[in-house]
Amino acid sequence: MSSFRVSSKTRTSGINCISTLTKSWANLENRIKEIEKYKTVKAIFINVDLADLGNREKDSKRRAEDEASAASLATAANNGKTDYPSNLSWKHIERIRACTNIPIALKGIQRGEDVVLAAEKGISGVVLSNHGGRQLDFSRPPLEVLSEAKQMLKERGLDNKIEIYIDGGIRRGSDIVKALCLGATGVGLGRPFLYAMAGYGEEGVLKLVSLLEGEVKNNMKLLGVDNIKDLNEELIDTTTLKFRGSMVNDRLYDGVYEQLNFPSFKNEVGSIN
Ligand SMILES: Cc1cc2nc3c(=O)[nH]c(=O)nc-3n(C[C@H](O)[C@H](O)[C@H](O)COP(=O)(O)O)c2cc1C
């Protein structure tokens, strides 16, 4: 992700994300003061999609199947519980906003209306995310929410008041280009980096970055665009973005082209179902 456009002093090549705040609201101001002491902290990210943990059936299945690893899996998956306050509301967000100048970003926003509210309340950024499909079943794709949110912000003259990032399902350079065309400042990737790291370590992560970079550059050339700032919504057809009817089959892709085989991992680390 790129840095927030806050001031030149805060520019950095990365953002330190703080995803957990104390459950005890009484202690909030002190906790934020502690965070402010760390000069490397450039933004506070607050999850707004963790009032409860999603029904992660694969985690439960593994826990039930594998008694031996049950303890560690239970910790990793938090045993079906979340430490987040279930009553998080705009009042809490306003309180956090009021007690610090560190830019605040909300992760897990799922509606255009909430992006508008965030902009009105002086929130610096939002990450439109359905938590990689791990929280609410059937939640909307972030790209769809992005298109809606941008439109709503424009109608209210709030377009430049807030940065919008998206994550979830970004797999190729073309996904990044689509998001940038629709007005995202940047995108996040979860599983692609986890898989690259798990399969190939640092080398895999570097390869992933270079593949994505190559694809973005290639797509931009094919669109006739030299600069990222020139990517815009006129380059993208959104007419079927909300269409959830039956998929149109692509015979060439599905039936004629040879399927790509997965490359073998360097070191066999055990099978993952
Ligand atoms: C194994 C795993 C663990 C995750 N843990 C967290 C987490 O602790 N906090 C959080 O905000 N998001 C978490 N996420 C969600 C990611 O931040 C991100 O929203 C999601 O992975 C993006 O979707 P993608 O995997 O399709 O790229 C997790 C995702 C995965 C796959």
C-alpha cells in the first residue's frame, strides 16, 4: 500500500498497522498516547468487521480432525472468538479520531454510505474489504463497493477527502488496474503473499511482486496509459459489476485452452487440504 497523503513528514514506504485496540474504552486515550510515542507509526488501522468471528469451517474441520495440532490451531483461529469489542460504533471511532492526529483508517468497510460517513468524520482512509471472504457469508466484492462509494463521494463533493484502498480477490495485475481505474489509492493482497511466502520464502514474495508489476505495466501499455494517475473509470466497463445472475461461459478459456498446472513446491512441507 502507498502512504497516506497527510503531510510530507509522515511519508513513508509503508504503514505500521495497529489492528488491535484495548477492549477497555476507559483506557483508550492513554493507549493512543503510548502508540504516539512510536514515531514509526504512520496510521492506526481499526478493524470494523470483527464484532464476531466468521464461521470458518475449514479451521473448525482441521481442529476436529487433528487432535495433535488442535491446541495451536485453536490459538491461530482464536477458537471461534474475537477479542474485538462487539459494540464498536461511530461514537468510538469519533473518540479515537478526537484524541490523536495520527491518520485513522477503517478496515472492513462494506457500504458506500459508511465511506461517506467516514469522510465526513475526518477519517483519512478506508480499506474496503470483506476480510478475504472470511467473515460475513455472501458479503459484497470490494470492487463493487468501491464503484458505489466513489459515486456517492463525488455526489457530495467529498471525493478528495478520503483515501480508499481495497483488498480481497486481487490476484493479477489486471485486478490492480481495475481498482486503480475505479479510484482506489492502492490495493492489498492477503493469500497471494501467504502462498508465495509459504511455498518459496522471500524469493517467492519477490517473484510475486515482479509478476504483478510486469502485469500492471503490460496492462497499462495495452490501455495506452503511461502514468498511474491517468487510469480512470472511462477505461473500464462497469455495466455488469453488480450482475450476479448465471455466468456467461467462456468456451475458449474453459474447454479449449490447456489448463495451467501448479508448479511443484521447492520443499515438500506436507499437504494442505
Ligand atoms: C490466514 C489469514 C489471516 C488473516 N488475518 C487477519 C487479521 O488478523 N486481521 C485482519 O484485519 N485481516 C486478516 N485477514 C484478512 C486480510 O487482511 C485481507 O483482508 C484478505 O486476506 C484479503 O483477501 P485475499 O486473501 O483474497 O487477498 C486474514 C486473511 C487470511 C487469509
